[in-house]
Amino acid sequence: MPRIRSNIVAVYVVRPAPRGDSIELLMLQRPDSHRFARAWQTVGGHIEERRGETAWQAALRELDEETALPVERWFRIDRPETFYNPENDTIYLVPAFVALVAGDVEPLLSDEHQAFRWQRPEDAAAGVNWAAMRDSILLVGEAFSDPQQLGLGVTQFDPERLR
């Protein structure tokens, strides 16, 4: 019987598009030396369980480590991503978050990535290799399609209140 784990997080970084009527999503490319060489992904990583880290704390840390971007507002995606890994017979439940940043900021990449690009959600979704990531990208694109009215699927939260 497969085991169930929830020890990784995903963070979708969005910013207002230059025209201000939509958003762009940050995509990061893995280096050739990585297990998923040249794959385009979002920010993500492991929850440091031994330190008692929560999923939202891991999201903040991973975003800072991988991009050093200042966040204006945080959101959680209301449903976790799921996938199955047959190598370890594990079903993963992945808490996912959205970080809204200013329209003029650029990431400072760590050595975990070799390139970045800002894309419309539809274009970003077309360039990923994982269905759960594609589905979350499309959900985020739909939820942020109207800059004046946040759509379904995401809920704002304040990390400062949770500390």
C-alpha cells in the first residue's frame, strides 16, 4: 500500500503584466546537473520537518532562497497538488502558495536554477512537464485574471499574523 507524504511545497510567483490588465508568472529553469535538467518549474522545495517548519514557513523560505523577491501579498491555493512517485511508492500532497510581487522586480537566482522568464499563465502551463503544476498555473491565472476581483481557488493570508 502506498504511503502518503506532505513534505514539499510549491510557490507560484505572480506580478502585474506591463499593461496592468493581467498577470505574469515566474518560471525557473533547472540546470543541466539537476535531476530534472532544463525543466521549467515554479519555486518549490522540502519542508524542514526536523526544525518543526510549517508548510507556509517553507514557502516563505524557499521563495527567499530561490529568488530573493520581496512579496507584497501571500495567498494559499485552496487545494493541494497531488502526484504519485512509483520509485518510493508514495502519494504526495503538496501545499501550494501564490506570492504577489511588484511589477518591476526581477529574481536573484540561486544555483538551483539557471534561467528565469515571466510568462502569461497559459504559456507557462504549456511549458511544464507535470499535470498538477499545469493545473495550479491555470487556476492561478484564472483567479488573478481580474486585477480588481480575486477569483476562486486562492485565499489571501498574512504570514505576520501566523508567526
